[in-house]
Amino acid sequence: MLTADFNYDLPIELIAQTPLEPRHSSRCFVLDRSNNSFAHIQFWDIDKFIRPGDLLVMNETRVLRSRLFGKKIPGGGKIEILLIRKLSRLEWEAMIGGSGMNTGKQFEIIGAPGGEVIRVLDGSIRLIRFADEIEPFLEKIGHVPLPPYIHTTLENPERYQTVYAHKPGSAAAPTAGLHFTPELLNKLRANGIRSTFVNLQVGLDTFAPVTEVEADRHRIHTEWCSLGDEAATLINETKQSGGRIIAVGTTSVRTIESAASQHFDQSIHPFEGNTNLFILPGYKFKVVDAMITNFHLPKSTLLMLVSAFTGRENILSAYNEAIRLKYRFFSFGDAMLIL
């Protein structure tokens, strides 16, 4: 299985730079796996394809204001720090922009605790230790990080959060959920469609292309996730009553399937911990029946995941059709419902 098999050509003008208003006004490409048919709707009308008794599983993570600006000590040269993952009370894995940030190098951040580089990791990634906990300062001095392909300033940082974002910890948003509004959620609930929440803390590697020639040789990133008692109960009840489990986003897919892989019975149990589940074509889905997702980057692990769900040729055919119809791609782009 070659990484090049998951490549496609995307006109740059189709990379969405700004979100639509209201959120539910985006387009939704519906792909039915049973006959590989396509349909095109507004996201607001997604209830036409979701039945009473189905369960939406959503990732309630919230994006940290994890982009920080500081100075080197000594020298005063400017640096940019992007927090990726908290490892302990004071230590973080972070990406640092600025030369000479090697082991032992200290830095200061205006209005927040400074720190030092503890270890050089891959590329520009560093293990850093702050002088005090940084999280209480993030809402005041931190900036919401945007994906590298978005070049337009986001006037309202909340537009890169889902309306149900609750638990801070991610370096990127679970973007399939950006299409939901409180009004749409109320509409779905009134139609007998339930929802529940999981949590996966999205890392920056979600944007990284696979560079290995053979896709299965790629070392996928590890992310922390949890699926609690309530979610496990609702998933099991839905399955037993004949409803479908509809994962909102690839992060929800990985959380559900990671929980399912911990046991050999047919039910879901609560799960909390790290996952490095790499879903490639050939993977047998244990729980997820349908998914809502966005259009993903070429040669990415996320494109491989949706290819595993519906077939590589089918998904690339759908992407070609979406390009022909000028759908908007990536984080602020349109949605896809795969049934």
C-alpha cells in the first residue's frame, strides 16, 4: 500500500480560508457506501439522512490558546512557541520557531512564566519546562493556532472551536464538528437523534503528510483520548436497539475504535489513555456505522482513515466530484457524510 495511492490534485483556491456563517450553512457531500451514490445537501438538512434512534458521537475537546510569543535569554531574540502536549505540571512538548533554541536555552514570555529547553526532539520540537504552570495564563496571553494552510486572519477565535467545546487540551480543532450550531443540535434532538461526547486531544501531526513510501511504515502520532461511562452506555444501547453510531470527525472514530479494541466482547467499555491506532484500508471497523467528516489533505493519515471506511477508489472518486463542484476543502471547508 503506497502513500502515493492517497494523493490527489487540489486547486489552491478550494482551500477554505474563512468559515461560513452560520456554521450550518456549509455544503455537505453525502456518500452512500451501499451503492457508492452521491447526494448534495446543506448541512442544516443532514437530518434527512440521519434516523431517529441514531447516536452522534462528538469530540468535546477545546483548542488551547497555545501559540505564545517570547524572547531568548540572553540576547532578546524573538521566538514563537506552539504548545503541543502537556507531559507534567510544568513540562510540555512544544514547537519552537527561532534559531539556537537548544538544550539549556532559557526564554521569557511577557505576562507569563518563562522557562528553558530541557531536550531537543525531532526537528523544531522541544521538551520545555516552565518556571510555573502556564495554563492559567493562556486565555490572556495565548493565541489560537490555525492550520498552516490558512493564511487569513480569523477575526473571532471562537470560530475555530466547536459550539460544544468543553475540555481544553488540543492543538487543533476537531473540524467536522464546526458545522454544528445549537439550533441544529436542537433540531436533531427533537427528531429523536441523540448525541454523546468523547474527548481526544488533537495534536499538530494531524496536518502532517505521510512521508514513507509505504503507508503502513508510517509512525502515527500518539494522542490522549477518553470515552466515559455515559458514552459507553449510550453506544451500547444504540447498537442493541438497531440504531447507528455516527462518529462526528476522525478523532471520534479513533476514540471509539480505540475503546473497542480493548475488549473482545461486542460491547463498548469506558476507556482512557493514549492511542496510536492507525486506521488503513483493510481495517475492520468494530463500532462506527457512519461518519461526518471534512475533506482531508492528500497523503494524510485522515484520508487513509476515510479510505478504510469506504474504499480508496470510492473516496478519491468522491473527492474528484467535490473538486468539480467546487466544494470548500480542509478545516473551514464543507462537510462529508459517509453512510
